[in-house]
Amino acid sequence: MEITSKQNTYIKEYRKLTEQRKYRRQTGYFVCEGAKLAVEAVKSGCALGENAYYTAAAAEKYPECISLLRESCKMIQISEEVADSISDTKSPQGIFITVRHLDKILNLSTIDSSRQFIILENLQDMGNIGTIIRSCDAFSIDGVILAGDCADVFAPKTVRSAMGSLFRLPIYCCDTEEAITLLQKGGFTVYSAELSDRSVKLGEEKLPQKTAVVIGNEGNGVSDTVKKLCDKSLFIPISSAESLNASVAASVIAWEMSKVRE
């Protein structure tokens, strides 16, 4: 049996998860599209939703992915038209799943077993957040903390930009002041990424074993309130460019933080 109606109950439910942040939070699930991400989700041990959707073309092109999903989900075939209606990409691969929310609770127990965090304060670009998660995964950062008014980490664009790293890297969503205070109690030195008189040049001094760095909003940087909460500040030396994109800056800082592990 194939679903051919865009108004099918299952399809309307999936579309709602794609479009509405509030509904994703309410249900505790987010959507994931494409063969690669679906396989990454399964192999990372994520809890999947009851149903997975696929097109006939996807079944032919990605048989291993379909077979893997069958072990965890009820497989429901959909038409190409229906796939286009729920896809968030220009060229959908025809595989759609839902995944249980992955954000964790930040507490002293978590902090005791960790050494490095990147804190994102009020970041609004989903692509930036996804890219930062991907970079932190690559450089073995222990987790990313989304603080304040950040864009939804479980929005389709964020999930896609993270390229599977979202399924592996611990993600925490919490109040900025609460996160910084908790980290400091756990022995972390918290830096704000900013250019000021007190800032040290990145790479000029060795970072502590337990380090967290706050990356600020794309347009406004780290807020004055958060700057006052941080122990120190650092900046990335650049030449003629006025500034770096938030995801680029976070990636450079994560790379420098990774040296402490060597």
C-alpha cells in the first residue's frame, strides 16, 4: 500500500514536525531526511519514531538503508508527490524518519566527566549551529550548550548542516547564566569570544584542561551580561577582514581547544 494523498494523517503529522518548533518540543520528536542521516541515526543508537517513509525509487537506490530501518520502524511507502510535499531539500532522496530529541541535562555529574564545551549564546542561524556541532564533533569537544535564545537545534536545516554529528555529540539546552555558573562550580574556566582590552590572543597561552568558550550572536556577539559572568576572554587574530562568521570562529576555537588533549 502506498500513501498518495498529501492530506494523509501520517503525512500531516510529519509535515507539522518539519515546520513547527513548538510541536517538535511538544511531541519530543524531530524529523530527519535522507539515507545517510537515517543510517547515522540508527548506528548511533538513536530512538526512532514508529514510522519511516520511503519512495519506490529510494527502495531501489538505498536498499541497505531501507533494510536497516525495517529493524526499528514500520516502513510506509509514499508517492514522489507526497515526498516532495514533506521534503525540506531541493532534491529529496525519498527517505524520511523521526528521531527522539537528543538534548541532555547539564549537571555536575556530566561536568565532572567532561573537559571541553562550546557555549552558543543567542545564535539565530540554523546553518551556523549545525556546522558548529559538526566541527565540535570533529575536534572531540565534549558537548555543545545552546544557551539563551538560540535557533532550534532540531530544525531540519540544523540537522542537515550537522551531517550526523548531532547524533553523536552531547547537546544541552539551558539558561546561559545557569550553564556558566554550573561549569565554574565544576572547575571550568569560562571564556567569552570577544575582542576587548582584557582578551588574550587565541594560541598565545595554553588553555586549561577544563575549558568552555562562549560564542555570541552573529550580529551582536557575546552579551555584556555574559561577558561579566565569564572568567576570561579570548580573540582570534585576523588580518584585513572585519570579523569571522560565528561557525568559522567556533571551529577555529574548537581546533585550538583540541590541542589540550594532545
